Amino acid sequence: MNSTTSLNARLRTPVMSAHDASALIRPGMTVAMSGFTGAGYPKAVPGALAERIEAAHARGEDFRVRLLTGASTAPELDGKLASVDGIQLRLPYQSDPTLREKINAGEVDYLDIHVSHVAQHAWFGFYGDIDIAVIEVSGIRPDGQLIPSTSVGNNKTWIERAAGVILEVNEHQPSGLDGMHDIYYQTALPPHRKPIPLLHPGDRIGGPYLRCPPEKILAVVKTEAPDRSNAFSEPDETSRQIAGHLIDFLRHEIRHGRLPPTLLPLQSGVGNITNAVVAELGKEGFGGLTAFTEVLQDSMLDLLGDGVLDAASATSLSLSPAGLARFANHIAKYRQRLILRPQEISNHPELVRRLGCIAMNGMIEADIFGNVNSTHVMGTRIQNGIGGSGDFARNAYLSCFLSASTAKNGTISRIVPMASHVDHTEHDVAVLVTEQGLADLRGLSPKERARKVIEKCAHPDFRSMLQDYFDRACRESYGKHTPHLLQEALSWHQNYVQRSSMRLP
Amino acid sequence: MNSTTSLNARLRTPVMSAHDASALIRPGMTVAMSGFTGAGYPKAVPGALAERIEAAHARGEDFRVRLLTGASTAPELDGKLASVDGIQLRLPYQSDPTLREKINAGEVDYLDIHVSHVAQHAWFGFYGDIDIAVIEVSGIRPDGQLIPSTSVGNNKTWIERAAGVILEVNEHQPSGLDGMHDIYYQTALPPHRKPIPLLHPGDRIGGPYLRCPPEKILAVVKTEAPDRSNAFSEPDETSRQIAGHLIDFLRHEIRHGRLPPTLLPLQSGVGNITNAVVAELGKEGFGGLTAFTEVLQDSMLDLLGDGVLDAASATSLSLSPAGLARFANHIAKYRQRLILRPQEISNHPELVRRLGCIAMNGMIEADIFGNVNSTHVMGTRIQNGIGGSGDFARNAYLSCFLSASTAKNGTISRIVPMASHVDHTEHDVAVLVTEQGLADLRGLSPKERARKVIEKCAHPDFRSMLQDYFDRACRESYGKHTPHLLQEALSWHQNYVQRSSMRLP
């Protein structure tokens, strides 16, 4: 009560209920919310908004919003709003099962956008005006500056671009987050842009707080709720094999002088496999590592704690409940070496290229020529989105994609004749890894790549089918630079759609 | 004779014939040559090498080399070496008819690489050791520094990385080239990279000359020969219509405050259509423009001469004979405002993003969802290569792709259901333009993009076929985020391969 009063006095802004705050959002508005990989998203206003939308629909009224975020959120946000058909358009990333179904049923328009592009596109005006931003913060300082929460995402841009701002102050977030963020306020529109003065993943180039003009704050809502549980399974045998192949390769590169013993800044996509790679690096005696990545998962936290990792830069802290507890209990140990930045900076092409990141991302499938599909199951169903994989793959020192060689109990080969959707082209994919092995594609022509991918990465159950396709393509293809049989190129996917297996009948 | 003697004395290096110099190149060597879009390539040594290769083959000996350049060269280089089967591997770009045939027959391994990636990949060691560099320069200064020729390309890197260097001093190149280049020597390997201090296309951040340790120079060959004729046809009606649509769009963006009246730095791919766009900009009253591009064609030279273009940055001067004469005659007028840089800098992602380029590139085809194929005819036959289109499209402020809506007398639609090869993904394509119209894809979901592309860009002869495909896909597709009919998606290409037309029989 006391703190509410003082917050009121400080802000001259009503502290109100989520229900009341959600009434500020009207049908057709463009609403930009915080949230990145299930961290730092608003916990209360989206649910209250969903209730209003449901009530409006029951009255026969149309009520949908255009919804922008940092990346994926949680059931309390995407799930609730999707379940009441409250989302007209969604960008730039999602991973919610309910929302995914609506998108793939053709009921929600979804824009799948590079993580580093979103803020600048908003500034360029490509997404139109932003009516309201709903931003979770972990606190409001006496001077009015905002202490960011467990993710930064696009919050700086949403606050700047939105006509009005609803703040959710989540008192459940660790108080030790204060001071951990680095918010760079020197971006500009071309032709006024300057170099971004970051030379090392641990550099701080901005200040720790977000700024918002007090007159823009329409409401403050107090919450006390944890982030979504971002639990990962313990690395399984497949993940450990993939990690082993990649670590052998990194050692090989060190021996040949193409990587320093401390490697180069690691980028690790979200998921169990990339989590396993990071965990194994810790066990394998590496030290003095750094990370310039998008999301900090449990395994990186362990390496920071163990002294394997000197510094880590990200835009989101996506931890399991146990990881979050460890983080909160030992925050002093982490705060100096962990920096959360706006996603525009954490994924910036200029910085990824300058730092020479080692990019490690999962994939849905790769074709024998090294084109990678990160987004579309069977070419048509969106899974999540491209996220930051393109920001890193395109500009990294080494661009690696990792996956088990099969999926769905062996009915799907992750290595296919032709990718059914391409998010990363042959030009941007250097290394493919499955539990079967690692294909180093650097310096190889398309046909050399195909031979290597089939030999090293394909599952034995599909290897001869791939070899047969490739051999016939080499004989019969119209052009023999990138040999394909156009009638057959997508038949594996079509077979799966028709009879739930890519295997020969 | 006198100048040869003085050159000898200055260099302590034998001035020798191309025939003798070519004997330094032995079978299996990796040879890095100068040359970018038919400018600044060595004129004599490649032909002499081809003669040696032909003689060796006649004796039953194997003699092929791995050949690296900046980009495309000319019949005297790629043509001659390909015609004697002297090329084992070629990178990063080519446009020679003879070489193209060998690649598409499966006889030459070809690596198609982003223009900005080549130098760093060579430094990273991804292409192995470089045995000999053959570099055309327009002169050697008394202090031993090298005056670059009409292209810079990868010459800095080739000289630094090669074990030995053969210089071709081409006295036919305009002497006024001296002072026009800007060679940036501050690149480094990660983790030692610094920001590149370029804020404007006209900035000079290095010095005008290339450096080569004298002990590395194995031979100096004197030549006196023009670059390949890079003549372009006068803009035809189709090109003018495409230019008109794009210029209308740029004016629209200026009116809405999304572009300044002086636009943003222009990048213009090589070709008649992009040449026409630049020419039309000059006629339409634009002024104070700048260009940050890869190749300077005739039309940009005209705009520099007319004062429409304030400054232009490129890596190659690819002019028609008439353009080259104008350039040589008025070199003082151009030299201050025209800068030729290493291709690593002219196409650098850091700079393209910072400057906010307007990227305008041709294409082979686009699909209805905005994926662009820049390289493969019918998905399998390489045309030229990706060149710099990816460097710019991925990082530009606006990424535009331009093409006539049909090819081969209307038998090929440039707008297809599914691109048969993807070089630029949906994430990186903002605007598609044909003579039919312009599709602004910013902020649109896949299905919205498809409707817009079919309506605005497709040729009327193919529009209803595309609409029919899309309508059926929206009903029958496995997933309805990016609707496709997998059995039919590549059938247009297959039809063309089988019966030389994409039209319905």
C-alpha cells in the first residue's frame, strides 16, 4: 500500500489493476509488448485484455489487435490472446502452441522477421504507428528511470515509438537485476548512424536503465509472478554426440590455427542441442570463453559460474526455475560478467561480423547442398520463426547448424534432397552437424557439399535414398552445377504429408 | 626500353614476357587474380597460361589450377582458361559463357560466394594457401607502391596472402586513376577487429595505393590493352517502366517521411535495368544523391558528371568504351567524387547497414511469397552468381529486386509459385518490381505478400495461373502459413525443361 502510494506520487500516474489498464487497449490497435523467449513479458495485462476481447466477441463485436513483441512470450500472453482470437497480426517470433495452430490454420497473419531488424523497421515506419506499449520492468527508480526485467528485447524502441505506455512492475523478478543491463541510446536513422563502439562481448556502451517520458505512462500495474518455466531436458545421447562432433571440429580448427584456444564469441540458439554443446564445452576443459548471443540458457549460466565463460552478452535470460534460483542467489557473481542488451544490439550484424562469432543454431532440415530451413515444417507449416539465426549465420566467423538426423521416430529425415523452405542459403552455411557426424562445407562446390552431407550427416536409413537421388540428379539434371530432379525434389515432404513417413513404402 | 630498364632497377624484379611469367604457375596451384566485372583483370598472363596448359594437355599431362578473382573477368581470362579445361575450381563469381557451360556440364567446380565474404574467408584460411597472385595495376610508383587499376576487388588480400605475386602493369589504363582509390589496411582477424570508420559514401579511410613487399614480386609483365567492353543497351520500354514504378515508390516514401529528398546511398546491381533506374533518377530532377555500390556503370558516371550524384563509392569501374573515354577525358571532374575500394569494404555488411542503402538488384525469378532466386536457371543451371546482391539485400534500408515479368519471348514467368533456388529469403526482400508494377512487401504476412505479388508484378499471361495455384494452395496446403502444393510447386520449371515453356499446353 505504502509502495503503491509512493509509486503514484513519484509517477503522477495511476497504479491500476490489469483489468482497468487493459481497457486502454481498443480494437484494431497496434500493441507492442515486452518479452523475449519466455522472459520479461507482461504477466497481467494480456490476460485481462483477453477477457475483454472474449466479452466483446460474445457481444458480437470485432476486437483484435496487431501484436508486436521482442520474440516468444508465454501462455499468459500469446496463448491467452490467441485462444480468444484476439490477434490479427503477430510479429516477429512466436512459439506458442495455440497461436501456432491459428497461424497454420490461416487465421492469424504472422510476420517472421530477423530479431535484429525489428527495432529499425519500427523506426523506419514499416509497421505503421504503435498505439500502446505494455512493458514489464523489474522496478522504477526514484528518478523515474526503469529497471529492465529478465529480457530487454525491443523495449527501448517500443517505449520510444508508442503513443502511450503501460508498465507492469513485476516485484517477483530478482532485485539484483538492477545494474546488469546495458541500454544503448545512440542508434539513429540513416544517414546519421555512427559505428557502434563495442569491441568485446563484455563491453558496456550504454547505461543500465530504460527511459520513458512520465507523460507517456498511461498506467502502472503491479505484478508478482515468475517467468514461464524454461526448463530444458538433460542432454540425451544424440545431443551429446552432436556436441562431441562439433567440439572435435573446434579443436581441429584450433590445431590448424584457424581459431584461438579461447575460441571466438559463442552464439548459441535456444534448444536442448545447443544447450548441450555449451555444457560439453565446460566439461572439455575450455576456458576464457565469451558469448555474444541472444538468449542465456542454463548451461551458459553454469559456465559463467565455473569461470569457463569470462563474459556473456544477450538480450534475454531464459532460465529453468532451478537456474533462476541459482542466478538470484549468486547474482553478485554473475552481474559483472553478464550483460543484457536491446535485441537490436545483441544481434546486430555489424557486431556479429566484427566479433567473428561462432554461430550454433538448430534447424528443421537441411538439404544436401547446405540450404537450411529453420521455420517451416514440410514447407508450409510455421514452427516458430527465424529468430536470430539469420542475424548470426549470415555474419558469423563460422555458421553451424545442428540437428538430430531424423525426427518423429525416424519417419522424417532432417537431411533432404531439397529444403522445402529456405531461411539460410548455401552461401551462409559453413558447417552441418548431426549425431552421425559433421560436414565442413567451407570451400566446397555444390556437388562436393552434397557428397559430404550425405556421407557425414544423413541417417543410415536415408543415406542410400539420398545417394540415389543425387546420383540420378547428376546424370539427368537440366543443369549440373546444382543437380536436382525437379519432379522429385520435394517428394519426400509430400510423402510425409500423405502417409506420415519419408521412408520408401 | 628505357622504362623497362628503370622498372627493373626500381624493383629488382625481372620485367618479363607473359609467356615467361606464366611458367611460374604450375599444375594444381591456387592462383588469385585481379578483376571485377570485366575491369582491371590481367590481360596477358592468363592467355599465356592457357597456351601452356593446352600444350601440357596435348602431351597427356594434367594441368589445371584453382582460380580465385574479385568477380567476373573477360574472355581473355575465364574464357581462355575454361576453353582449354584449365580450371579445376573457380570462385567467387563468373559470367563467362564458356566457363558457364563447363560448370553446368559438371566439369568445373564453382563456388558462388558473397562478394564481401571472399577476402575474410581467404584470411580465415577457408580456401587453403594461395600460391600466386596475378594482379593488374595501372602503375608502379618510385617508392614501389602500386597504383591500382580500374577495379580493386580482392587485390589487397591476394597480394598479402599469396606466396608470390606477378604484376601486370597496364599502361593503357588512364593515368588519372592515380589518387582515386581508397585502400583500407586496418582490417584484422577477430577478435582484433575495430569499427570501420566510414560514415558517408564519400569518406576516405585509407590510402590510394596497394603495397607489396618487393621480395614477393616474382615478375612484372607490361601490357597495354583495354578492359572488356562493358557496353549496355539503351534502356528499352520495359526497363523504363520498371524504373518508373520504382521512382514513383521512392517519391511516395519521401512524401511519407520515410526517405529524405536526397534519398539514401544507392546500390545498383550490374545490368541494363538497374542502369536504367539510375539514368531515370537523373532525368527526374533528383539531386544531392550518393551511391555506395559495387560497380560503377555508365549511368552513374553521367549523374556524377551532371552534379546529380555528389559522391560514389564502388570497387569497380565497369564502363562502355564511350563511358571510359569520357571518364579519361574528364578525370579531374570525377576523381574527387568517385572512390574505388576493396570489395570487402565496398560491400561490407557493417557499412551497408550503417549507411542504410537502397539496394536495387536484378533477379532470375521471385516466388509469390517474395523469395528471390538470383543464380540458378530452373533451379540447377548457374547463370553468374550471387555477387554482391546478398551483401546489400540483407543489410539495406530497402531491399528491392527488379526484373521484367517474363523472359524468353514470354515462355518464362519471372514470378513463379516457388523459387527453384533461393538466394534471398522472404526475410530479406522488401520490394519487387516488374514492368507490370511494384509490390511493397514490408509489413505483410506471406499470404498478403502472395496476393500483392500476383496482382502487381505478374504478367497478365501468367496471373490467373498463379492465382489458381495460390487459391488451391490456400485450400489444400498442409500448413496454411505459407500455402504450397508440393507436387506442383516446381512444375512450372519442370514444364520449361521438358517443353521450353511455362505456359499451359
